[in-house]
Amino acid sequence: MNLKVAFQGEHGAFSEEAARIMFGPDVVTLPQRNFDDMFAAVIAGAAGCAMAPIENTLAGSVIRNYDLLLEHDLTIVGEVVLRVVHNLIALPGVTLPEIKRVYSHPVALAQCERFFAAHPGLEVVSAYDTAGSVKMLVEGNRRDEAAIAGAPAAQAYGAHIVTAAIESNSQNFTRFYVLARPDRAADFSCTTAGQGGLAQAGVTNVRKTSIVFRIGNKPGVLYRSLAAFADEGIDLTKIESRPIEGRPWEYSFYLDFLGDRNDPPIGRALARLAGLAENLRLLGSYPKAEV
Amino acid sequence: MNLKVAFQGEHGAFSEEAARIMFGPDVVTLPQRNFDDMFAAVIAGAAGCAMAPIENTLAGSVIRNYDLLLEHDLTIVGEVVLRVVHNLIALPGVTLPEIKRVYSHPVALAQCERFFAAHPGLEVVSAYDTAGSVKMLVEGNRRDEAAIAGAPAAQAYGAHIVTAAIESNSQNFTRFYVLARPDRAADFSCTTAGQGGLAQAGVTNVRKTSIVFRIGNKPGVLYRSLAAFADEGIDLTKIESRPIEGRPWEYSFYLDFLGDRNDPPIGRALARLAGLAENLRLLGSYPKAEV
């Protein structure tokens, strides 16, 4: 099956690495300028799915993707967790003492603050993308500059890793949702090859489900919404809230929990929640990632 | 009482406007480069309190301030809600047809997208601050440029409002916490003048309380934590979660709810929560803002 995966960033990005972990090294990857374009590529059918980062264990939730989940009708068909390793990358042969400036995405730069504290002579410059910074310095043949990105970015542009694993905290993971059009979701419905679906690696036999709902600004409704899950013994793994445009102090709540939409306890919880919440939407049931 | 209020941004910023609403037009305001410096000014005693934006009804939570609340030992002594009105501001006498470029903070620019759609000839440029953009164009005497900021920024720098209220959505409010050192919190303990404390305007007689706690990655603990409040009939008004550095998939939860720390139901709920959660911290009880 010739799956095309849309991702935000340039070739060599962490999202592309996540796509190769899940779908294998030969998957076709389609770089997108931003998250909006990534969603649009799937909706238009140019890509079979998108690899959308949803939270990082140091930086927190990727709120733009939470908002886009609500704006568009895509289904979560999978989940991947990637260990984020930041490397100092430069042109072949360049050594650390030659480097004057380091480019990367602001989040990556912030996650390497200990390295920069130990090397105060390096000028730090914000750029739009991690892998894109490697691409830029290779295209410009700049031997006094480096970039911070994942190892695949060095390989993608013929650069080399000067110093590996320079992140301040090794407990650095990004969780991605795999998003597909509802009419294509069945293509992703099995997790082992040879069952008529797309093989997915890096996943477990445990199922997870994600939903989003709104609740009015009424006392106790949030608690009663969560009680619907607790009374069925359902384990919540993530709760995220986002403001609702035009309705100050009201929120959309996103929940992730263990179990499949077809499990009877989850069916009962969702039925109860439907009586309390507005705009309840099932975002998808999918295999839980290995962590 | 000669209160000094630290705020992030330049004179004329929305945070400074919030400080004047609460403490009156003659309050001394201390501009700070960033939120870290704002916290530091209060801790060092250079300012009596900080005016910290915590959520906007369109953009969502100000996560840096949530993180700084956890890193530092400041107490929430008040709350202000400001209606955010964006204005197109230029040098005196400049009219809309003369303007080629518009500067502002990216969030402000995004909140005026309908205005820019209606005026496609305007080049949009991101800047570090709303009021700072007004300051910049006045200092540079640039007559072909404008900035987007609140009305006080026009007054602060001798500029004028070319077009008022250009925000796409009028349901645009920012909620601020007033933060003080615990040993200074009593100075803010009354809400009417002449009672020995600082007079605060824009507040109600209803009390609110904010807490933060961590829960381990264990099934059902989040639900049981919230049940402690629901069983006492306490109304949660906001829930926010942030990842815990070094402990992947564990979170700090921030709750706001109605009532004072000394109300018996709240005391019982906090006692129950203390048995479930780690690092429970009371951030403060304060008068609810008028909304």
C-alpha cells in the first residue's frame, strides 16, 4: 500500500521520524509549511494521513493541533510516541570550535539551554524549523554555523552530527496523533501486516479513545462529565481545555482514556456524557503507543 | 499607599491598563521585559505586586505564567478581567490610506484578521509587544506605519487612533492574577478603601480560590481529586494542566473555584485532596473579578 503521510516541517523533521517509526522506512512523506496545510492535505486526499504532534513532555500541548482537530472532521487512527534527541549538526568536517552561530526552532533551543550555558561563545538564533535549519546551512555552505535537529535531518541533507544528544533533559518525548479522513479510517484498522490494513509499528494491543465536548458555564457539569468515566472505571490519561471563541469562560474539553469505543463501559460513559455535554464528538479509537 | 505594580511590556500595555483599573490611575507601574523579570521584581521587593495575564478568552492560557507560579512562591491576592480592544494607531495626522505596514504582537495581529482581510494592501509585521510597537513608530517618526495596541498606548506616546476596535471578535477578554509576596499578601486583604488595605476596583464580593497539585500516573486519581470538590458542591471555574519536567505523562493541575479557603466545605475538600495528591499548594483566595 502506497501510503502518503503529511507532516509539518522539512524532510528530516521529528514528525517525519515518527512517520517512519510507525509505517516503515519506505513510507512516502509530504512536507507541509504549517499545521493548517497538513490538515488540508489530508482533507483534499493528497495524503492518506497526517502525523500531528499533540503534546511534548517538556513543552506541553500543541494547542494549534487541538484547535484544528475541532475545526476539521478528521479521525484519530493511531498514536506514536517519539523520544526527542537534539543534536548539534554542521557541514561535513566542521568541528565545534569553528561554530559561531546555532539555528533552530525556539522550543528546541530552549530544550538545550545547559549545552549553551556550557558554551557561552555560541550565538543562538531562532529559526522556523529544526530540520529546516540544517537544510538552510547546507544550502548556504556555511561552515561557521550549526543547527539543532534530530539525527535524520543530518542524513537528509548530507550534514554531520558534531555533538549528539545535547538536550538538557532526556525525559523528552513527543506524542503524535495519526489523523485520517473518516472514509479512510478503516485502512488503518489493524496493527499487524497481512490483515488487509496498514501495518503499524511502535504500538501496543491496548486501545485508547479520544473525545472532545463542550460544557456550558454551569456549576458541577465538569465534575459530572468526568464522573461518567470514573463510575465505569475508565482511566483518563489526558485532559486538555481550550476556550470557545465568542463564549467567554466556556471551554472545549479534550479527553484521552484507555479502552475502545465499542467496550460496553465506554459506551455507557459516552451515553451519560451525551446527556450533560454539548457537541460531544468521538475523535477516534486507536492502538496505544509504546512508551 | 504608594503601590508599585510590575507588568510585562512597555507603558500603555494591556497589563498596565488592568493595573490602573484595579488600583486607580495614580498607581506606579514598572514595565518589565518579560514574565520572568516581572516575577523577579516582586520577589526582590522592587514591586509590591505583579499584574500577570493568565488566560485570554480567544487565545487561551498564558502557560509561561502558569509555570512561573509553580517555580516561585508568590500568592494570588486579586483578579482583574479586562476587555481587550485593539486599535490601529499611528502618528498624529496620519490617515489610513497613508499606512503601508502594521506592527504588533502576533496574538494581536491574529485577532484582527478580518480587518486585514478587508485591507489587503497592508503589510503585517510581527513585533515583540503591542504598546512597544506604538513606541517604536513614534520614536522613529514613521508616517507610513501603524501599530495595533490598546487606547492607553496611543496616549502614552502621543500617537492617535486611526481606526478603533478593529478586533475580529468582540468577546475578547484577558484575565489577570495580581501576585504578591506571601509576607505582603495581607496588604491586599480588603476590597474597599479605608479599611487599612489597598482599595481594589473591578471586583465583586464573591471569593475565589486557586490551587495547584500533582497527581501520579495512577488510574482514577484525577477523577477522585475533582470529586473532593464536587461532593462539597464547590464550583470549578477553570482547570489547566501542565507537564511535569522529568516525569513523562504526569501533570500539574491548576484549579480555580468559587469560595474562600476559610469556608468549611473548601477546607474539607482540600483536606481530602491532600490525601490523594502530591505537592498540593494553595495559591491564594481573592475577590472574584467583575466580568
